[in-house]
Amino acid sequence: MLPQPPGPNFHTFTAIARCPKTKRLGIATATRSLAVGSRVPFVQPRLGAVAIMAIADKRLGLMAQRLLQTGYKAQGVIEQLVIGDPYHEYRQLGVIDDDGFAAARTGTQNRDWAGHHVGENFIALGNVLQGEHILTAIEDGYNANPDDEIEDRLMAAIEAGRDAGGQKGGQRSAAILVYEDKEYARVDLRVDAHEEPVGEMRRVFDFYKPAIEYYVHRQVDARVEPLSEAVPVEGY
């Protein structure tokens, strides 16, 4: 008999991706719970992207990152997380490593509808969804414009999941996290509490997007001009 989980399942849908051209890794996610960006997405440059879902445990995300550091590939990371977690049947896990291998697992105690789609350099997964068509929509949204930057594709993926029906009961928080080859994030945006978090994340993302390269460059060169001069966009 499985031990009882530490709390109720929360409704989450997520896209995990790796861009084979730029080697960027990223995750976009939305959930019925609060502050999803603090618990579900874990990304390390040149190592991999990990999502811990359903009943998220940040310790598992940190463990997954350590496993990637020691050389485990995606499927091996999933297997080790299952071995080390007595509540693994209540979890939903997704991993893409830096070589592009992808693996996911949906525990048997996840609430319907729950499941995952694993593709080339891409995973869509979710629980307490309106149906499997949500994952198909997420995948289609990501693949709609393959020449776009990974952050644009992830944003489109999570919007497509919402537009297809999303979760039973809706969403309250959303996040997008993207790394390239540096130790700091290229994009790290969160909406922690909002009646329509995916729409709010789109608003913030569109405002932030013209400044992405500026902030990336500013990390390595403190001589850059002020944002208002570097990015001639209304509002800056």
C-alpha cells in the first residue's frame, strides 16, 4: 500500500523543450496552485531541463540536477527519482538532457486526466486536464513556428494548452524559464497569483522580449548604457 501523499494534487500543464540549434533549454508551465515557478521548473545550462509536477517537491528537482551533473541521461534521471521517492506514484516527472534525450513519467495516483507526450527535444505533460487533447494542443503550439526562438515557442505552447481547455478549474499561476550556455537565465518570468496567469505572462513576456539581449549582455559588461537608451521601445 502506498503511503499517503503530503497534500492534494494540484493541476498543472507544462512544456519542456531543447533547441537543437542554439542548445537552449526551457520550460513553460501553468497551474491551479500559486507560484508554480518556485516549484515545478528546474533548468541548468549545458545539462538539462526538469519538471516536477502533481505534488511538486523542490528537493526532487535539485536531485535531478545533481544526477544530470554526474552524467545520468533523461531516462536514468527518471528511474533514480522513482527509486528515491516513496511518493513517486503521486508525481509527474519530465526530463530533457543536453544531448536531447527526453523522458517522462506519470504516476498511477495522478488525477484524471493525466499523461504525457514525449517527442524530439520536447515533452508536454499535465494532470487534472480536460483531456489528452490539451497535450496535443501544447505540442502543436510549440511546433507551429519552428524557426522562432525557444522562448516564443514555449509561450505559444502554454497558450495553446490554455486555449484548448487547460485544467479543470482553471489556472492561478504561470512561469517561463529559459537558459542558454551561461549560468544565468535568458528568460525567467513568473506570474504567482492572477485570475488569468497565462494571459498576464504573455503581457509581461511581450514587454520584456525586446530587452532580453540587453539583459544577457549586461551580465558580462557593466559598461552598457541604461535600458531606456539601449532599447528604444515605448514604455522603457
